[in-house]
Amino acid sequence: MFAEIVIPVPFDTFTYSVPPELEPGVSVGVRVVVPFGKSKKYVGLVVALRDDSPLGVTIKRIESVLDAQPIVTPLQLEFWRWIAHYYMSPFGDVFKAAFPAGMKKDEEEKKRRRKNIVEQTAGLGVPGVQHALNESQQEAYKSILESWTTHDITLLHGVTSSGKTEVYIHLIQKYLDEGKQVLYLLPEIALTTQITNRLRAVFGSQLGVYHSKFVDADRVAVYHKQLSDSPYQLILGVRSSIFLPFRNLGLVIVDEEHETSFKQQDPAPRYHARAAAIMLARQYGAKTLLGTATPSVETYKMALDGRYGYVRMDKRYSDMQLPEIEVVDIKRLRFQKRMKGSFSQTLLDAIGEALADGGQVILFQNRRGFSSFIECKTCGWVPRCSHCDVSLTFHKKTNALTCHYCGSTYSLPARCPNCEESSFTTIGLGTERIEEQVVKFFPDARVSRMDLDTTRSQNAYERIIEEFSRHESDILIGTQMVSKGLDFDNVRVVGILDADMMLNLPDFRSYERTFHMLSQVAGRSGRKGKKGRVILQTRSADSDIIKNVVENDYDGMFRVQSEERELFRYPPFTRLIYVYLLHRDFKTVEHLAEQTAKLLRQSLGRRVMGPDCPPVGRVQSMHIRKIILKMELTDSVNATRQLLQSVVTQVQSQPIANSLRVYFDVDPV
Ligand code: ADP
Ligand code: ZN
Ligand code: ZN
């Protein structure tokens, strides 16, 4: 007997022989230990059994079997195969992403079996905590159920604080009552804290939470519980929770569906959890609810075309008013030298008033957790990473320079290597620098900061968010993490320090993304009680996007975007696949990328664009080239995949392409 086995390496499957003494224990879905390469051993998963072995390869033997029962269900395997196929990713990479680390290690697995499964029962609920829906929520609830009689997927488009979460809670209750399981997906770990508390209060021990900030052993425990006879009926998680086993999934909720963090960028599989969740629901005959205040252009178009059900909620709960958005033109203020550091007087006054009144403030700065760049005052020299084509960011606390792309750390040179002078200046404004200024302007305020750097430790998100909810801090400074769905009662002012940063990115989605982000951030203000203020500092005060945000004009934004994308052939009017080629040698990658594009053009013609050098053209010493395929919606996706694979195989078969790396990004965001 032979077995097809997937192991956590970037290939599909390998064939191993099953020694007669292990035959009774080897079945599809059990894990085994197998030798690999010269001396390695891996934990692999049996995905198929066969009587014959492929010709001309040496077959190694399975060493031992780890599970008495399959730990992956047939539906799960089918789903994982779909991800590998659709996103053109090796099955080994999907396997790697699907299991928590402990399940891929022999020793840890043995240890676990000796321990008892940890149950997540903290803060057990009392089910009396569920709020009654108000009239418009009731109506939305009914319309959603109604829409599911004709559509499997429905978009709930509700302004911030309309009570979407309350509607979800009632829908979850309905499905749990019917004995069905529910998966509730969030785009960001930072959001799980608040939603966990709300769901825990209603659903108690029926709720299981699953994400990567948990200790791995807890994730393993959740996985095994889902296989057992008493699984959590409700799973709240970020994108990786789609890989869990389900028994009778009835409903999938994708909250904040517009968020691009549902797409995994690196490493492979580069899957979109929203699309994958829809597929998962389809497998189980389950319904999908996509919820957001600002739908993605893709999803909204599906709703307009009648392919998704559509339910809208326009009123905020108990008639809370939307905040007033005041635009401050910082280009003019800078010219007039009237900026105080990164702050306009308007913003400083607003913060001062809010604080004096006992209110809280959120300041949003979208430089992703990183501080400023550094520059030589004399000659303008900027330190750059020696492995990547990017400038390094300066972290004041550690007095170190780090590379955003490869993580290398460098110490700050005593003198400029270019002109030997020793004075540097910082440019740009990261959250750390904003914090420094805030402390200076408001010495009595309690300030906390939420970004990549302050949330590395396991409970950091919870701590920062809970501190702020309990009003143990007055001002919360953060990156996009603070923009998403967080619900604080006492926030009077939201300050957006620099709205332009995203707008200037060379990407067809930058306009849409800026709209999402600014609208979401603005929605954090004035959720309960008083009407909130939003101060939006920008250098593009007259641009359409800022007008759309200020007027809360989603449809206006959509109209412009949709026209533009149809004209320039972008999604949702076409389908994109990016092909990345990586090599240590600049000339080699350039040559091979040209060759690949030429071969693709023979069949795909004008659908092939490039190769181009991406904005960061070298990462970890690998030179990168990118080819874009813009496929028509009527093109066969499978034929395109096959063509791509065969062209890449052909290119890679040449000796010169020996160490060429190629990967695909299907439906990139
Ligand atoms: P959304 O998810 O649309 O942003 P939420 O569900 O978070 O809105 O509701 C906003 C706030 O209003 C929350 O604090 C929530 O508890 C409260 N709220 C909404 N609907 C109700 C209701 N029917 N009864 C009591 N409180 C509600
Ligand atoms: Zn210099
Ligand atoms: Zn680097």
C-alpha cells in the first residue's frame, strides 16, 4: 500500500510506502511521521491511499502513525484542495497554514496528549443579556432571513452603530437554536477583544475564540475540541479559523467585509478569507452574511447586480448622530508656518476641550507601527537596508534602525557614512513621534499607543483596549488598528493627522481604501451620548475623496470608482493574477521575466502586462519582477491556471533558472 502525503514544504504531495505493520492504522486524514531529504523528519497528513507507486522515484517508508482517528474531515480536505487550486499555491503551504504549529510537531503532540484539554470558559455568560432589537434592526433581521430564501450570500450595509452586531447576535442565536454551527470572522485580532466580550455575555461556553495571538497549545486544544462530540457551536476568529473542522456549519458572518486584511499576503497560500469563507459555506449548504458600513466595491457590485441579497440599515442606534467632520487644510497651514508639529490649532483645541470635559480622544496616524525615517542634516543621506530597496525606519525607544521588509536591525551610525557629519534629523511622522508631541502638548493626559510595536506581546491588544474602555487612558494613538469596528462610549474627538498617506499609493484601490479607512475612523467618534467631532487634516482638502468622506457619500464614491475601473479594466470588471519572479541576480531575473511574459503573450495577448519592477524591487537580497494578468470575466480560470503553470514550468526547466523562485497572487488586494 502507498500513501499520498502532504508535508509542510512548498510542494503538493509525496508518495510514501506503508509498511505492513502500519497498514491498519493508516487512513486518509491521519498524521504520520515521514523521512524527508537526507536526514529530516516531518509530520505529514495522509490525503489519499493508492495501490501503486509512481514510476522512477525512490519511495521512502512512513515511520509512524500519530493519530488513531482521522483529524481532518473529508470536507476539510476538499476545502484545503480548493484553496491550493484556486490560489495557485502548493498544497504543502495550505497544510502549513491550516494547522497550529503544535500539530505539525511530533514531540509537542505527545506532550499535549498527556495534558487535559483547556476549555475557554472565562467569564461564563448569563443568555438574559441579549438586547431586544429595535424596529429598524428587527426589520433588517427579517429582511436578511427573507433574502436567504433566494440568495445564499447577503450583504448587510449598515452605518456604524446601526446595531449590525446586535443583528448578528440574533441571527447566531437562531442558528444555534437549530443546532447549527456559526463561524464569525473578523479581519483583525485587535477587534476580537470587544466582540468576544459581547458574544461571551450572550453565548457563554458555546463560544470558542481562535487566533494566532493565543498560545499555540490553546489553538491546538480548540482544533481538537472542534473534532470532538462537543465542539464549540460558535467560533469567533480571524482568517485562519476557516481551516478548523466544522460538523454542521449553518452560518458564516464576515464582519467588516471590506477589510483588505482578510487577504493573506505572505506567506502562501495567498488566500482571501472572505472568498474562502463563501466557498466554505457553500460546501456545507450554509448561508453567508457580509457586514460592513462601507462595502468593498466588489461586494457592492454583486449586490447591485442581484447576485447577493442586500439589506441596508441607515439609522444609528437610538438616533445617535453621525459625527461632524471638519476638514483642515494642512498644506496651507504649513505654507503659512502655522502648524504646531504635526498638529493644527483646530485639532489641538478640539483635544483640549474634549479632555477638559472628561472626554476621550483617538488620534489616527496610518504609518504602520513604524516611526520616522532618518536623514543626514548636511547631505541628505538616508540609511537603507543592505538586503532590500527600502529606507530604514528609526525607533527612538531602542535607538535602532529597522527594515520593515526583512526585519534586519541596524544601530544608528555615529557619523554619516557619506559626509562624516554627525547630526541627523527625523522625517515623516510615525505613531511614536506623534506620541512624543502629544505628551508635550498635553502633559497631564494619560496617553496610550496601539501599533505593531506596542502589540507584540500576547495580551497587549486586550490591555490597551480595555484600559481605554475603562477610561484609564485619555488619548489613544494608533495606526489602522484603531480604525476598525472598535466601540468606545466616551470618544468625543477623533483626529486624523494625515489623510493623504494612503491616497498617494500607486494602486487602483487607493481611493476606495482611503474612503473605507477615513469613514471607519470617523465612525469611532460620538457613538453614545454626545455628538462627536472628527478633525481631518489633509493636504488634499479639495479632492473628491475627502468630499465623499465628509458627506458620508458611499454611493458617490462607488459610482466614480466603478466607472473608472470599468474604463481601465480593473476588478470587479476583470480578474487579476500577479506573477512574481525572484532571483538573486538582477540580470537573470530580468531576462527570465521577459521570457515568461513573452510566452504568456503568445496565448493571452494584451491581457499580459509587464514585467515591471515593483515599488520595492529587492527584498532579502532577492530582485523582484512582476507580471500582471488582467483576465476577462468570461475567460476560463482553469485554462489560465494551466497555461500559467506550464509556462512557468517551461521557464524553470532551463539551467539558468535553477534558483528562480516564482509565485502567484490570485485576486490580489
Ligand atoms: P455596529 O455593529 O453597526 O457598529 P453595534 O451593534 O456595535 O453597531 O451597536 C452600537 C452600540 O449600540 C453598541 O454599544 C450596542 O450595544 C448598542 N445597541 C445597538 N442596538 C441595541 C439594542 N437593540 N439594544 C441595546 N443596545 C443596542
Ligand atoms: Zn551626510
Ligand atoms: Zn531589509
